[in-house]
Amino acid sequence: MGAASRNRASALVNRGLRRLSALRSHPPAFDIHRLLLEARRQARLDDFGEPSFREGLDRLVAALDDEAQLAPLGRRAWRRALVGLLARRLAVRDQAKKTAGGPRRGAVSPIVVVGADARGVGARLARDGSAEVVGCPVDGDAELLSVSFASLAFGRSASVSGYDDWLLAADLGAAYDVHHHQLEEWAASRPPAVRPVLTADDHLWNLDHMYRSYPTSTLVVVGGGALETSPAVIAEIVERRARTSDRVDQGRVGDWWAERVRIGLARVERHRELWPPARVH
């Protein structure tokens, strides 16, 4: 079945499910207790660690319920994604307990890339084999923050402005601690000379947390102005949101992204001074 046929089939299923849900006063809400329970069953673990992640999870779930206008199939997809992230967090916590008190490899010294085409620049930095990009080609190392429910990747995938507003003002110290632990595990499986390259969008807004977590890191800032109005970035966000909602407004997406980038670039100018000039490029 081709993409167009799949989209038509999904639209028909969503239309039928919407008609069913219209018999109720509102679509069913995400049940956080059930999400946590299902993640524990899936991972066969029960310790989520530092409880501060719950605020991000609660805010995200509330925004998905109230703002995202998810299609019925989209709600199911988000439920699977949330359970998967919670199960991953359980595994990260379990690994942290197993390695606590054991020998440490030493300080992790990543290359942090922020600005326009951060992932493309990161890939070029890694071409000679002395560095390696962490995470996936689309979101970089954002999943290392997503397990703490503290990532802009959620806003790129759904209209969750209430969550995004909270995220801009939140203290993400605990989330970056979890990020650091995961990066140590990543580095332990690579040769000592290979440096991790971090390209997640989140770091544009959080360079202060990044520097506190990785004081020996190198910062690469790439022409940020192009990021604000990039049609390609906006089109990508629209496409991602359309996977789980059939009510995506491209104009609103563009306004949301431009505002977020303006805030991020202002923070970069303020926080890049934390790094010694020799380690800023």
C-alpha cells in the first residue's frame, strides 16, 4: 500500500473513531497512572529515579489532551511513545544503579552544535572518525532529554504550547544529569579518542545547563538567523505534527517556531560567554 493510500485509510479510520468519540462529551484523557504501570510491566522494572520528571510528564500529557487536537490513531501513537520513553527511563535508572560506585571512564567532553543545520554540521565534524554524532539523524541526542520529559522534540511533534511555555522556564538541571549519565554509557562503548557530538535543538535554549553538565565541552554556533525562518524546518514540523493530528495550521507553526528561535538565540548570546573563547567556534 502506498503512502497516499495509507493516508486515506488513516483518515477514514480517524473519521469513524471521531464519530464514536463524539458520542462522549470529550475524547478519553491519557491516564498517567496507566502509562506508568504499563511502562513498569514492559521494562520489568519499577524505579523511575529522580521524581522531577513527573512535572514534565504531567505538563506534556495535559497539553496533549487539551491542545494537540490529536486524531484517534494519533492518541494511540502518542500513548505508545510515552510508554516507550517511560520504559527507557526505567532502564536508564537501572543501569545507573548497577554502575554506581564502579570505575568511571572520566569526564565526557562533547562537541555541542547549535544553530542552523546543527545536525548537518555535526555530521561533517564526525567525518574523519575522531567524533560521532549521538542519537538519530532527525533529533540528535534529544531522546537523552526526552526520557526526563524535558525536550522541545515534543513540541515539534504536536501542538503543546502550554508544555513548551513551561519548558522554557523550567529548571532542567536534573534532566541534564540524566543526559550526562546516558552520554557516559554511550562513551564507554566507544574508543577513548572518539568525541560525542550533540546536535539536539534543545541545547540552543539550555546552554547554561549544558555548560554545568559538560564544563570541558566545545561549543559550535552556526548562523542562527537562518534557523528562525527556514521553510524546510517549518515544513518538517508541520509534517511531524500531521502524523498524529489532521488539524495542523502551518501559519501558527511558523509563528511558534519563530518565537522559540528568537528566545533561543538570545540565550545563546548570553550563555556562550560561559565557555572559554578558545572553545567557541
